[in-house]
Amino acid sequence: MHEYGIAHDIYATARRAAIEHNAAAIQTIHVEIGELSMINPEQVSFLFSVIIEDDPLFQDTVLQTVVVPPKTTCSCGYTGSEIYVCPSCGALPEVIKGREILVSHIEIDTKDGEEA
Ligand SMILES: [Zn+2]
């Protein structure tokens, strides 16, 4: 299941960042899911909640997923969100954004109570 690997990657990324910043808890993880990634955000959220169940760092963690529309560019100079046909010249645009899953921001509680 592809979604499981993604949920686990998000978990691992957040965990690493939390440990690096000496965090006591992770509050919110913001994840951008490219529309073209064909990933189901609800399934990722569900699997994530299963993965974090026994990890005290993630006790009150909220996973915020945002679906990001594709961004394409064409050799004629077009940039936009058309992925099949360039509206200016009819060529196949190049997808530069929209396939990736990205942890964009993590909010944590540090042990001394300061925001990181
Ligand atoms: Zn074009």
C-alpha cells in the first residue's frame, strides 16, 4: 500500500525534526500532497494515526494535509496548471509541481516551553 509508506515517511521526518529540536511533543504537522500524486489524504491521515499510536511524542499531534494543485511550465513560456496541453502553443507542458508529498512545516513543543 503506497499510502502506508507515505504516512511512515511523514512520521519519520517529523520524529527526526522533533528530536533535532529537543521537542517534548509534536503539535501539528503540515503536509502538502500534490494533486497528481494520486494519494488519498484521508487514507494517509488514518494510517498516520495508526503509526503514531504508541509514540509519546505524537500524543496530541494533528496531521494537516493540503492538496496542492499542479504547476506546469512550457518551453513557449507558459506557466499554469494545465497538465496535458499547453493553452498557448499546444505542446505537452512539463509538470514542475504537483506530484510530491512534502512535509512543509512542523509545530512542536520544546522541553523548556519555548516555541521552536
Ligand atoms: Zn507552450
